[in-house]
Amino acid sequence: MAASNAGLANCGGLFFLHTDDKHLAVKQCSVTDSLGLDNIGVYGGYRHIAVRGRYSENWDLIGTNKLDIANVGVEGRFKYISLGVDVSNLPYVFSSLSIYRPDSLFRLSTRIGRGTLDIGEIRWFSEFEDDIVHELAAEWESHFLYREVSAEARFGRQRVGVSGKILQTSPENPEKEYYIRDSIDIVAIGFNYGISIGKNDFAAGYTFADADATLYGILHKETSYKRFLYLPIEAHLHHIYASWNRKPLHTDLHFVHLSGSTEKNPDRFYETLAPNRALPTSILKALSFTFLQKQFRVDTDIDTYGIIGGGSYKWVFGNKYAIAPHVDLHGFYAAGEADIHKKIETTILFSYRSETEHFTRNLNIAGSLLSLGMELRRRGSANIALEYGVTQLIPFFVNYRETWPSDVAEGEPGQGGQGGGSGQSTNEEPASDKRSGDLETQSWELFRNGFATHLGLSIRF
């Protein structure tokens, strides 16, 4: 009976931004182990992930999450077929089935999974501490169904493949006071081609993804459900890549185009954000709905694209005891535009006030990503490898512009409060001159905050 065992421990972190109004950091540590016995493979692992992000736009949006994921799986490989099952404590269950020829000329695979994912907690903080609603906090839990089918074929030195993936989530109402509920449909189709000529290997591919998602923020009190957040999102992704490998050199080139939009719904109770509805049951809540209501409606169109390309090289010195340094250098350019319509509606007693902002944001950034790493190996009855690496963002320039049309003031007919009746009035007010959301981060700040690091240890015998 042939047996093999492999274990891996890895820790790393991504620290991208750390400014007053923008922040993103991800830390993770994992331990995995696998055991192979003839045609049966068993594996398991544990992973800890911590995420924290922040974005300011009238309200401070803060997202945090900590996940402890343990999983175990088993895979059986036979002459024409392989079967696999993966179970996690999230919880989720994935099952896979592959049918293939022993000579690897053709392979057809399917994969299906269902489970629950704790996205984390999202908090909104108003820029004015004396606002009736200064803070909102909601937990986000997603219930997903994932399906994938792929086919691969080899013709001599050439190989082709096609794949299709579908991710759907079902909106559910948990027994929580505040929560985010989602309804997501994502469809992705991919094609790839590769050819090997001597020591050279060429590959190219294309992926298209279409996403349609709606997020709801819900306040649940006994049998009452009130929606304080409504965010419909549509997005389209195109990804084209090409690569060339000739060990120890690897090169690649990627082009990505992403477009999307969020459209406001003019109907009542479908505001993008209506913080008054998230107030707990109290005298303050009753007064606020009588005398003061405030809601935000946001309509955004986003169009971005990026190009990244470069290569990596790895040296190996030694045999039984080896040192393998490697360097990875990629250059990139990204450009994006966001056209934003934002309306702030305020009802005070029987009067209605509307502030409308229409502005465009443009961002152009170019730079490079430099990764340096070192691996120490020991070969023998037990192969041991210790690896450490660090990646640094090196921006060449950052160009940000925010354009405001001169005619941004709009007014609408007045609407009464809950009391209704005559005597309603309308106050028209020009939009504020504040340039909210300005990107104040300079190149040196991006350099200081844009880095990632990891440390890994693997043992195989």
C-alpha cells in the first residue's frame, strides 16, 4: 500500500490602505494536512481570517469579520472516475465528480456546494454625532448555492478547456434585530487554450461574469420588519490573460474591464439608506417619524479597466539543502470613472427639503508590484521547506479628479409627514459645496500602506 503525507502551515497579511477615511487589512493563518493511501485521499485543515475595512462618504462605513474555518474532505480516484466530498463548520458541503480517460485526453468535471457564509458586521456612522441616528450596525450572513461544470481536452501538445459557474444566494430572515439580507445571482463563463513547445508553455484565456445582486438592511421587532437599506447592484466583468513559462521564468499579462451600476428606486420604502427606520422602539422613534425623517437615494454608474503584466524568476542553489530566492515584478495601470447622483431627502413636520448632488469621479493610477521571497529546503525521507515573502506596491503616479456640474440644485414637490393634510411646503436648497470622498492619499502614502507578507512551512513524506 503506497502512502504519502503532506502538511502546510501558513500565515500572511494584506495591508493596503490606512488613511483617515479609507482602510483595508486582511490577516490569515492556516494549517492543513493531507494523507494519500493508494487511490484514496483524505485532507483537513483549520484557517483563521480577520478582515477590517473602512470607507467614508457622509456616513463612515466600517466592515469587520473574524472567521475560524475547519474543514475535512475525502477523495476517491479510480480508473475512469473520481468522487470527492468536502465539509466545513461554516457550515457548507461541496461534492465533486470527474469522468476522464486514463490517458488524460479528456476530462469532464462537476462541482456543487451549498452552505452558509458569515460575511461579517457592517456599521454606519454619521458624520454628525448629533444626528438622530448616529450609528447603525447589522450582521450579514449569506446562504449560497454553487454549481460548476468544466470540460478539458488534449490534442498532442495542445489543450483546450471551457467552464461555467453559477453562484446564487437565497434571502433568509434570521432571528436577529438588525441584519443584511442578500439576493445574488452570478454567472461566469470561461475559455482557455494552451500549447507546449519544447520547454516553452503558452496559455491564454477569457472569462466573462455577470452579477445581479440586491442587498437589504432589515430591522426586525417581533412580527414587524422594516427595511432601512435597499441596494440593487448590476456588474459585468471581462478578463483576458496570456502567459508564457520556461522554467525558472514565468511571465503573464492580464486585462480586466469592470462596469456596474446601482439604481435608486423612486418608490417609498425603497430608499438606498433610511436610517430613521432603524431606530429602536422608543419615544425618540415616534417623535422622529412625526417631526423628522431623513433618507438617502444614490444612483451610480461605474466603469473601470486595468492592465497588469510582468514576470517572476526563481533561483535554486544546492541539492539536498537548497536556498531558492525568487523575485516577482509586475507593472500595472488602472483607470476608472464613477458618475454619482445622490439625493438627501428631509421631512420636518409637514415641510419637505431635497438636496441633490451630481458629480463625477475619475481615478488613474500606475505603478508596479514587487515581490521578494526566499525558500529554504531540505530533501530526504521528509522534505521540509520554509518560505517567507513580502510584496510591496510602488505607485508611479495617482491622478484623482472630482467634477461637479454647476446646475446641481433641484427641488421637488413637498410631501407631508405621517400626519398628512394640507399646508405642506417645499424648501429648495442647493447641494452642499463639500467635496465628500476626496482621495487625499498621495503616492508615498500608498507606498507606505500597500504591502503584503506571508510565512509558510511545509513538510512532505
